[in-house]
Amino acid sequence: MDELDTLPHLTPRQAYLAMVVFLETELELNGGAPTINLGGLLAEMATEDDGSTSDPGAALTFIDAIHKVASPTYRSRLRGRWAGA
């Protein structure tokens, strides 16, 4: 079992927010360029037969996004329909 198997369970809204946080972080890591090479990003995220990803850093960035979205501090800043995420 690896860290991806022990992450908190997310609601659909939290999963969406985690995706947004992940993509924002990838954009920052890409030097803030206005576009990201989606094919390259997906290649980094591709799963290997042993359960790892092509770029372990991409998985760690996603794990960080999940922890951020699941944190009470992050959730306390959400407004409107997102406040219950």
C-alpha cells in the first residue's frame, strides 16, 4: 500500500478543487507560462505496471493538492455552494 491508498476520501466538490489546485501548482512549476502541455502532463501522470507514475513528482503534487483541499484551513476560505466542500 502506498500513500495514494491512504489519502482522505473526497466529495466530488473536493475532488474538483483538488484537481484545480493540482493544475495551478503545475502551472507555477512550469514557470507560470499561460499554457501547459496537456500531453506532457498526462505522460508524467501515466501509471506504470508497478503502481508508480512516470514522474513520481506529479503524484506527490497531486497528494499535496488533496491534503490542501481536505484541510480545515482551506475549507474555511470557501464561500457559497463551495463552502460545504
